[in-house]
Amino acid sequence: MALGLLFFLEINVAKMIGIKSWPRRRKVLVVRALLMNFMRNFIVVGHKATTSPNFSLEDIPGTSGRLDILCRSVTAGFVLSHGIRKDVCVYLVLLGGTVPKTIVLQGETLRHLNPDERTTAALLKKALAIEAKPEWAMSTSGIFVRTGGLAEVLADLKVARILYLKEDGADIRGVECSGLSCDAAFIMGDHTGITDEEETLIEQVGAKTVAIGPMSLHADHCIVLLNWMLDTGMVGSNEKWFK
Amino acid sequence: MALGLLFFLEINVAKMIGIKSWPRRRKVLVVRALLMNFMRNFIVVGHKATTSPNFSLEDIPGTSGRLDILCRSVTAGFVLSHGIRKDVCVYLVLLGGTVPKTIVLQGETLRHLNPDERTTAALLKKALAIEAKPEWAMSTSGIFVRTGGLAEVLADLKVARILYLKEDGADIRGVECSGLSCDAAFIMGDHTGITDEEETLIEQVGAKTVAIGPMSLHADHCIVLLNWMLDTGMVGSNEKWFK
């Protein structure tokens, strides 16, 4: 309720003072995110992704159970042309070991992230070298690891709306988005998709199944699009787009 | 004129037979691209990008003049979840040597492209090992190289519309897009942007300067967004989005 009121005020104040240019709109977005503590959460499930640091940085796809997909999802979530998105969390669910692990990267305190795949893989390698327990343990600044898989991530999520990305879902542009703001979580699979058991878990938390476009895209490309949709108000704050 | 008529017919036939679902729309898009020989051309200018194959695959950003940016632009242009976009060309303008070189990757015949950065860098390394001349020479299937920079690429382009991506350009969603279809070229810079001299060249070919959103994004993320905008008809074929 309080959030809704603030949002209404912000949109109308922006209209009243005539903020039309992208740079000024960007400032409003950043101020909003900081003031209202909105977070964009991206959850990527890597079914074969290794939980061990013993993979080769010289052949990430071939030795890590396609951790390269998750590395690209991280950079898609965070990197801007000359900066990092502070209002993003990326959860990587790693199921390619005997015990599942989850790594979370939090934009607010994230350090040492470069846009290239290898540097990201090196950061994940460090996180996987830590002895994981059911409680979060910090690896480097803004990167935490623990044991547990998708069920644990979903149990922890405290967001207004959860969207599950699937090719045959409803067109995201037409979804009724009341309640969806930047404070949302988006779940997607790796190259193998999402299993039936995982879908059941996702349904149990009331997630809406949506499709992002006519083509079947990689997880990192979906994240780029979702960030942009939230940046532009195409989903979340601006109902005029949903005609 | 003939293209416009075909486009009009296609849109109306799709409406008449009630194509609403994404998978069926995707089929229409693919058939259209194949029948009408539409191409999406992405041109990325790498001001420090090496023209020599003597860079290290173990440290692409540090040894190649940020060829990593161009590698990610290639994968953003082509890769789908389980396939390659056939209707895409990516031009990489490499200015980090004594003589400029251009590499072009053509979706229709492109082979050996994987989604990871290192494999793409290895393909470019092969192309740079060929002795470049002013005429295109094939490296591997779908990858060609020659000497010459942005001026030569612009001189060769035969497309309906050229758009130049710049942060302070007009909002792409509001641009008058008559004549813009999938048969278009999009020009963007690397982390250093586009120089004044290059801008003059771009203006001379009648390019429209557009911005893609409120945030300043990496070239590869812009390409993901542009592909999606063309996939969904958000730019190019569907004026209802431009309200």
C-alpha cells in the first residue's frame, strides 16, 4: 500500500516536472531503486553446473557442466556500460554435484566483476572453494554461497511477484502486472530447461508463467531483456504498454 | 515498393488466419526472412581491437584491445537457444592495428560458433591469421576478412535504413520507422564510443541517431535488444507500438 502510494507520487511528480529525456529518467529510476529498496532477482537453474572449483578456466563449457551459461547470466544481470546495477540479485542454483549449492551475487556490494566470461568464472571458482553450509558464507565482496537448491531459494524470496520464463507461457507484454514492480523475481532454466519437479515447486509459490518473445533465447539474453523492460517501465510501472 | 506490398500482405494474412501464438508467429518470421532475403546488420567499431592473431585466449580483454566486447557482440547477434539466426550479419571493425581490418560473420553459412566467448575469440583469431587484402577472403565457413574500416563498410551497405545507436539519440520506440524492416543496419561503438570523424561518416549515409533505453548499455546487450525488437515487430513492422 505504502509502496503503491510512493510509486503513484513518483510517476506523477515526474510527469509534472516534465522529465522526458533518458538521462533524467535514469536518475529517477536510480533514486527510486535506492529509496524504495526495490530489487530485481534473477534465478538461473544450472542442472549440470558443477559445485566444485575443479574446473578449467581454459575450457569452461567443457569442464564445468556449462557454468559458462551462468557466468553470462551474471554479467547480463549486472553490467552497464560503465558501472554495475546496484538493485540486482542473481541466484545461481548449481545442481551438478552430490549436494546442490546456491551462489548469490548482490549488486549493492558486488566487487571485482568484469564483463568478460572468464573473470566471472574465476569469481565463481573462488566461491565454490569455500566449504558450503546451509547458512550463507561470503566469498568475495557481494558473493555468497550455501548448500541447497531451488526449493531453498524460493522459500527465502520475499518479493511482490514471481515470474517463471517458459517458451509457451503468456506473452509477458500482456500479463496483468499490478503488484509487479522492480521488486520481482524471474526464474529461468539453463540449456536443459526446468524439470517437472521444479515446475511444481515454482507453481506452489504462485509464480506466473510468461514468455518473453517469439524466439527461444539463452538465459543471459532473457535477463538483458528483462532489465530493459524494467528500465523502460515496459513491465512493472507503466500500464500503457500493455495494449 | 514490392517489399512493402509483400509486407502488407504478410501482416494481413497473418491477422486473417489468426496467428497469435509465439511459435506460429516465429514460423512466419522465419519464412518471411527466407523469402524476402531480409538481413539484420550489426556493425561494431572496436577502436583498440587488435588486427593481429597474436593475442592470448587466456586473457582476451587484456591482450587483444578488448576484442572480448566484439566476441560477445557476435554471440548476441547470432545465438538462439538451440540454433543460429540465419538472417543476421555482424561486422566487426578492428582499428587497433596499423592497417584497419573488418571481419564479417554471415548467419546463413556460419559454422562452429558456440555461445562462449573463448570459442568466438578462437574463430576471430583464425580470421586474423589470414593475409588480409581489400577483397573479402574466407576464413572458416561464414567468416570473411579484409582490410578497411567503417568507411568501406558503409560504402558497401545496401539496406533500407541505417540506425546509429547513441545515448542521447531519439528514443528508438518513437522513431518514424517507415522503410525500416528487418532489412536494416545498426551501428554502435565499443567502450570508447564513436569518434567525431566516424559520426561524420555515419551522418553522410543518412543514418538516424537513436537511443535504446535509459541506461548506457554494452554493445552486445544492445544487439540482444535490437534482435528482440525486430522479432516482436516492436520496431520495423508494427506501428501500433509507437504510441
